[in-house]
Amino acid sequence: MEPDSIRSQRLRRVEKAFASLPDRYLGCDGQRQAIVEIRLSDLGRTWEIELRPERCKVRTSPCREPDVVIGTDAGTWLAMRQGRLSGLDAFSQRRLWARGDLDLAVHFEGLFRLPDGRPPLLRLHDMRVRGARISCLTAGHGAQHAVLIHGLGAAKSMFYETVAALSPDYTVHAIDLPGFGASSKPLGSYGAGFLAAYVLDLIDALGIERAHLIGHSMGGRVALEVGMHAPSRVCTLTLLSPSMAFRRRRAWVPLVRILRPEMAVLPHMLRPDQARESFRRQMFAQPERIDPAVADIAADEFVRAHSSRAARVAFYAAARQIYIETPDGPAGFWTRLAHLRPPALFVWGSEDRLVPHHFSRHVAEVLPEAPQVVLAGCGHVPQIELPERTHSLIRDFIASAAAEPRSSLRLAQSA
């Protein structure tokens, strides 16, 4: 009888929390009508929340196809509703999963006031920048700001665990670059300068004077461009497997210059299972140690984005710019990088198939004081494959850069 009694008490608390949602609803201007399904595995119960711009409705018997399904347990759900735990914290602890519209899953938490009228722990919001809509996830209330910039073909979902790791100490903004994720897909070159201009204007729009920039892959190249173009706006740069101008393997540059990214408007048939397998094989050194829930989120986001013609054009335009960028000469990337002023940490994966860690030699030539770390047994996405080690490096570097202009770290192999 006791287990049933405990279960009944928990169920009553959960039902009360669901019943309070309409009164705590903040509304969602511009949000289309959407259906969120919440599954609490330990109770064996499912709730449906219908979201409208001005109101929400809770049903105990789902009757419509959901836009997103969020699964967790009763204790985690109650902790989230009470503001003791954010959804991203629960995800990073593997206490929550989501399938479907991931932006809606994240947005859901930010649509409800916490008890005593407190604001939600995180929010998903759109910023108007240079005529485009930039999707931004903001969490934390620290005095210092960190802006997270994703890589090619990715979105802010690649940084969910990083947001959870940094938000206790910083105000963290994970963004979708224009052309990617939930942001607008404007026409443009999609080179580093094009994207960096949006990041700078976004920092202005957020009211941030100076920020720590953390960029992965192409996002690292964009972060470097911001640091070279507007060093006074950057506290530190953390570059995770950053894409760099190629000095070798440039035989195809003339042909790539001729090929136009608009060819990507042709339909592409990419199945989710193919994307998941390719993603695991290309991105990670040891795919078997990656939680499938994490890898599948990134793969599903890529498939969803690739279904849009405008997103495909942006993807191929950005990839083209990465390959054809001029490496040397007066305006070449490596020439400009030598004059980088903000403190920068470079983190490489020893088994990275996309951006080999051998780029560290070129970085050491032009930025001999910049700390570099090679993570042993790591692939292209260190914040997912080795999250604890990577996030520790980020926090330590930001702290050391604040204490000393240039960190004393040196190039090292790290387990």
C-alpha cells in the first residue's frame, strides 16, 4: 500500500502543477498555435498543452498530433516547475528528452512564470538584427555575458549542455546564425565577415558592451572575425575545433569559385537514419560513448534544416566561403590573425576528421602566446564528446584571462 500512497501523493502534486499552468502563462506573441505533449514515465501519464498567443489549455487526454514530445519523470517535472532546475540542466543530466520541434521544447519552459512571480530560468526569443530575425536562447543572470556560436549546418542545440554548464556563473546567449536553425535565411555571401556583422549587431541589440565568445567549427571562425574586426567588444575567445583558411589542398579552389550555392535549391533526399549515422561517424572519435539522445538531436536538426531550400543555399554558401578563403598575403586570414588582440584559447580534437589538430602548428607560428589544448581521443565536437573536460577548460580560461591578459597555458595533449 505504501508505494501506491507515495505515487498518489506525487500524482496530486503533478496534477496541481499542470492545473496552474494557464494562470502562469506569459503568452507567446507571434507564436503559432502549437501542441506540446508531456510524458511522465514513472507515473505512466501523459498531458497535452495547447499553446495559443493569448492563452494555453491543459488536457489530461491527448487528442492531437503534438509538435513536440517532452519526456521526463514526476520529480524532475516538479523541480522544473518550481524553478529548482532548468530544462537544459535536466537534459544535461539525462533526466529529460525531447522529440520534434526542439525550439518549441526549449521555448515551452520560458512561457511560464515560476512560483511567487519569478521569471523563468531561461527564455527563447527573437532579435531583429540587420533586417533579419535571429533566434537566441538566453539563460543565467551573471554580470558577464557569453555568446555561443555554432558551426556549419548546426544550430544552438549543439550548445545545450554548454548553456547548462555556464549559466550558473554567466548570462549565456546561444544563437542561431542567420541562414541556420530557427533564424531568418537572408541572401548573402555567408562568409566570416558577413556572419560576424550579424553577431556584432546582435551584441548591440542585447545591450552587451563586451562578451566572451565561444565558437565551434565555423562559429569559431566567425568569433575570430569579430575579435579581429572589433577587439574592444570581446573579453575572450574560446575556439572549439575552429575552421581555418586552408594552406594546402587548394587545387579545387578555381572550380569551387565557379560553382554557385544556388544549386542547392535542387531537392535533397536525406533520411534521418542516414544523417544520424553520418553524423556519428564524421563528428565523433568514439561514437559509442555519445548518448544517442544528444547525437540524434544534432542530426535531426540538420535534417530539418536541410529540408528548406533557403537553409541549403546558406549551408553551401558558407561551406564554399570556408574553402575559398585566401590564407596568405596582405589581406589573408593568417596575416590578419597574427594581429589578434583578445585572449584566445584554441581547443582541438586529436581525432578530428574535419578540422585536423595540425592547424595548431600554424596558430603557434602567428600567435605564439595563445594557449592551445589538444584533447586526446576526441573528434570534431568536444563540447558533446568530452563535455566536462571542455567546459572546465572554458571556465578556467575565462577566469585566467581575467586575472592575466595572456593565459599561461601551453599546447598540450589532454585526456
